[in-house]
Amino acid sequence: MSSCRNPARAAIAAALVCAGAAQAQGRYPQIGRAATPQEIAAWDIDVRPDFKGLPKGAGSVAQGMAVWEAKCASCHGVFGESNEVFSPIVGGTTADDIRSGHVARLDDRSFPGRTTLMKLSTVSTLWDTIRRAMPWTAPKSLTTDEVYAVTAYILNLGGIVPDDFSLSDANIAEVQKRLPNRAGMTTAHALWPGAGGRVRPDVNATACMTNCGPAPAIASVLPAFARSAHGNLAEQNRRVGAQHGIDTASGGAKAAGGDGGGAQALALAQKYSCVACHGVEHRIVGPAFREVATRYAGRDDAVAYLAGKIRSGGSGIWGAVSMPAQPLVDADARTIAQWLSDGAPK
Amino acid sequence: MRIHIFMNAGPPPAKEGRLDSECNRPGRLLRAPENFLDAAGVRAVVAQAGQGRRDFIRGAFAAAVAAGAATAPRAHAAEDAASAMAGGDPAMLTLPAHSTGLGQPVATDGYGRPSKHEANVQRRRSPGLTQTGQSSVSFAPLQSLFGIVTPSGLHFERHHQGWWDVDPTGHRLMINGSDARIVKTPRVFTLDDLMRLPSVSRFHFIECGANTGMEWGNVAVPTCQYTHGMLSCSEFTGVPLRLLLEMCGVDFRRGRFVLGEGADGSSMTRTVPMELVESGEVFVAYGQNGEMLRPENGYPLRLVVPGVQGISWVKYLRRIEVGDQPYGSKDETLHYVDLMPGGQHRQYTSTQECKSVITAPSGGQRLQGTGFYGISGLAWSGRGAVRRVDVSVDGGRNWRSARLESPVLSKCLTRFNLDWVWDGRPALLQSRAIDATGYVQPNTRQLRAVRGTRSIYHNNAIQTWRVQESGEVDNVQLS
């Protein structure tokens, strides 16, 4: 992927740059200092696709499994399959892909995800990432051999290396030749400035001014249930201006779920950390939402009263522990209060 | 008789007598232009002014005493509004506290903040987009911004392993080579060093490669904050990287790529081709909009790579390596690769192609009735300056060219405006930008015809906002 540059032009450019370089070193004396070999060794941790920078070492699949279960599985799942915290690492590759170097499911629209092993085209990338950034909460804490071991374990989960395999600097180039998506990348496109601007843009539109194209037809809109998925848009626009935000807190959400407002009220209870002290069915520090709903079921002004109490806080009604005043806007307090006065339904 | 008297600004005189004695000094008391006063006249005026000043002080005391009580009638202002409206706007007929009381002193807040009434203007997460807050993104509220500069506190965020507030006195930048021959003398620079070197200050946009990525297949989010808010623009200040490389004695013939590396837990790395460095455009920045970088944006040092997606603007920049081939890092192999029809990924997709969006009126807003509106938006290109922006209100059938507001800068946001009178009928608002290379921003159909719908990255399609008869504006895509 290195560029095929015009040699004559390059030589001239290089000569000019060299002249500039000599000048720059003299022009700014006493700024910066030479790096020590120890400093370079401490910081120069990158590993390139040609394995330049890869330190000597080795680690087995079995050793990797032990490290994985202790330090990686909580986020990525025991088999690297988890979608809970991050995208899955393992899955979607086949023995055929190992032969072809193209992951077939990348062209299969019915296949839901794109795992790390489906995309990985250079094994150095996996090694380098684990070395510099993993584990997520304690990056750079693994030993070199542990990095080899964890890399080996992931490759084993993808069927790329056998169970009894030990990955090392000596055999990693052989593993590269078995990566399922090793031939899956291209740099032949106009978005890579390293290509020297030789590739033309792939999408060529024209600037027609009148009577252009077919009459417009709407193909996609936001579904009604998603109307309030990003919160109340009225609160995401300035209070003055040519346009104001649409109030998506009232009406929209109810129509959305048909759930009696429970989802929205509970989302607010989550947002304002009400749920730290109140369960729906069970009391925690304060009363359960269902208890509150029962107590005020017969009260005509329950919504206004409860909205007021949510915002002002109170003490003495439910026990010794007082509830502090809550800094939520009135509309949100009323949404929760309405849900409580409706009996706190699911 | 009206007597006009003009006094120099300054502390009020301690004694009338002293002022009197100074009256005749030129500059201390300026004569009213239409009346030349004699000495007796000046004394009379000064005496009146002194009397008036005492009255003012007495008045201020009375106002302070009444301040508590004054809030009581205020509370009924809304109820009074209906009856008062016959005679005029109660917001004008009843003077507010800020017109009748004493305001706050200087330096109440040593690093000021926006009005409390601007609390709705916030950067926000998109619910459900990521499971963690440390590997996530927040979107800039484009719908509420003016001009081209993003206030630093509203700059979009993208963190890979959480953000840090790094102590600048302990921060270092090291420049080395992938082998010993590419960089003659690897060097270490402190912030003190870097800030001594000649600096440049330039306005540039920064856009995440995944901006508008949720909209490749269909409409997914409601407002331009979420469709286009991984976009910001600042004036950055720093040192051209070329200068630093020259100080280290880089072999530019072999060293055709540089790797930027961050000091945070992710130690984010990205490859930048040397062509961009040699152009002088790439620099290491410590300044942003007149202050230092914000911690969320890489304080105290980040790479600025104009025209290239934000992931390459490495934050907390600790190291530059010069090498003879690209590095295939995580964020150029596993992420930030664009999936094309047929299953091939485009790697090292970096340039942000020409794009624009109308920010007002935009999705999630409501027009307050028919009549005049200004259609306003932003346009930008990673290949140079914006040459023209066209706006359509009929879904792309007919277009008018918008006004480009100055400044119009290379690889920078450009603000465009167009006058529009809304007649109350449904409308489909679109903008289409053209850059200095002649590249025309495509519509969704044209883009998908080439790249399909699964790329995630580099969606620069024309955005459509639908204005409904109710005045509500929502996000739609046309077939």
C-alpha cells in the first residue's frame, strides 16, 4: 500500500525538505532534548503488520484461557461472544474463510453482527491492542507472555489455531496466513490521502438547479415509538429563537408504548436516581412506588400533590428517613406523579 | 431650561467642594455642546448634581429594603398579564428586578459560564448507542449554535477509555522512528518547549468518521444534534508537526507515514500520511478558542489533522513515530473501516468529504407560525474551502444558492443562510454543498448506489427535514 511516487519529483522534494531540516535544527536551539534509549523502549510499544516492534515471547491457549477468565471474561464473555458491554470478539468466521481470506458473512445481510475476528485483517492489530489498551480498566498491565497467551486464546476460539497451540514471535507470521479476513481490506479509494490524491471520488453527483430528479417521496421517518427515545426535545432547544423544541414528553410516549406511562416514568425514576431509594414493589430506603400509589389512590389532587412532594421532598410520612428535595423539572415530576396516581402500573 | 452636563467616567467625587475646585480644569468637566456655561452656571449644575446623587443613594437604600417585599407582587405578574395586555406587554409595563435593582459585581465567577437560561443547550449522549460512558460519544447541540465556532464546553466528545485531566508539567511529547535511520535524533519536548516554538492559529472543523453513521439505512434519530453533532469547529493553536520532525532530522524520503499515539489508557494510535505533514497543515495543538484545550478534547496536547476524521486527531498526544508503512492499528483495522457491498472493507478512510446540514429549522423543532424564517446551516469539506451551498424547500426539485457568511476558510465550517417565507404548507428542506474541487454533496440515493447501507462511516448524504403543516419539523429520508 506504499505509494508509487514519481522518483524524480520525490528526489527534488526530499532534497528541499532535507535543506529545511538542517535549517530547523539550527534555528531553534536549546528546545527539546535527545530521547534516551530507555525512554524510547518504555514508550515505543507499537507493533506493525510486518511485526516490527513485536517483542520476543510466547503464550499458550491454555495460559490465555486462565488470564481471560480472570481479567477479560467479565466484559467480553467466557467465549468472547458477549454483546453486553462491547461488540462480540468471536463468531461469524468459518473454516472456508480461513482458506479464502475473505469472511463470507460480511456480505450476508441476514447475519446480524460484525465481530472482531470477522474484520481482523492483521494479527499484529490484535496483539498491539491487547498490549496497549487491555484490560479495559488496567491497560498495559499484562506481561508480554500474557499478551501472547490471550491472543492465542482468542484465535483458538475462532478456530484459527488448535487447542494445544503456543503463539510466539517465531510463529505469528504463520498465523497471519490463516486469518479469516486477511484479504478483506482495500485502500483503493479516494478517502485515503496516503494514496496521493490519485483515486477519484467514487460518488459523482451533479448540481442540478431546477426541475431536478423525480418528485420526492418519503421513504423513512422516525417511528412513533421512538419519538421520545431521545428525551423531551423541548428541553433540548433554547427557550427563545425562531423555532422552539417540540414537547415530546406529553402524548407521544403514551401513544408509543400503550403501557400506562410506566416505561417513561420508570425511565425518569432511573434518570433522577429515584430508584436508588424506591423499588416498584419493595421499599428500599423509602417506600415502594406501589405503596405510594395505594396510599394516595383516592385523592383527587394526587398528581399535583405528589409532583409537589417529589420536588420539595419531605419527612415523617413514611418513617424517620427524610426525602431530600429533587431538582427535576415540573413536567418530569408530573409524569412520575401521574403514573403513581394511576396505581404505578407496569 | 435644560442644562446638559457631561462628566468624565470615574469614581464619584468625595466632596462637592473638591469637584467645584476641579471644575475649571479642562477634561475634568466637559461643557455641554449646545450651552457654554460660565463659572456660576457650572457651580449651579454641580450643586444640583450633588443633590441628585444624595437622592440617588437614598433611593438605593429604599430599594434594598423593599427588595424582599418586591418579590410578592412579581409572583402575580402572570395573572396581571391578561388585564395589562390591553395597555401593552406586561414584560414592558412592569419593570423587572434587573431594571430596578443592583446587579452582581465583577469577577463573581472567575471563569464565567453561560446564562442559566441556556441550560437546554447541552452536549448529549444518544440513548442505547453505547453501553459504557467511557467508550462513548456525546453530540454537540448544532441546533442551538451560531456562526462557525463551537464553544469549547459544547465540543463533541469521543473517548475510547475515559477522559483525563492530565498535568501539563508532567506531559511529554517524544518523536522517534520505526527504525534508527528514519529519525536521526529522537527527541523529547515538554509543554514549555513546545510553547516556545513559533505557533500557528487556524480554524478547522473536526468531524468523527461515524458522524451521521446511524442514518445509513434509515432514519434513526430525531434532531441534528444526533444526526450531525459529532462535528465541531475551533481555532486551534500549536506548532506545525513538520517543524518538529525537521528538528529531529527525519528522513522524509523513507518516512512516508507518521503514527500519532495518545497518553491515555487506550493509547489511541492512527496513521497519518506524510504528504499531509509536509503540506504544513498538520500541527500539534495546545490552544483552542483562546484557552488551552479542554480535558475532554485532549488537554494539554492533541494532533490537528485538517480535513481528516476526528479519530486521527490523537488526544493527550505523547508520541509521534515516523515510519515507512502504515500501522494497521485497532482504529484503522477493527473500527473506522467502511464495509462496502460485496463484503470488502475500505481501510484508512480518512478524508471527510464535502457535506452540509441545515441546523435551523431542523428536526425536533416547531415553527411558530407562517411568515419569514431564515434557513441557516453549516457546510464543510475535508478537501478545501466550500465554494457554494444550494438550498431546496421542495425535496430537491428546485434549488437556490444560499449566502455564505464570512469567513469562508479551507477545511473549516462555513455558515450559510437563506431567506424563506413559509406559507404554511408542508416543505422538505435540504442543503447541498459544493467544495473548491468541484465535488458535489450527493443525496442518499446517489451515495447508497455506490456504497450500500452498511458502511457505518463517512455518510455525507444530503439531509432532509420535513416541515409539517403543524409547524413541526422532523427527520425524513427520501427514496
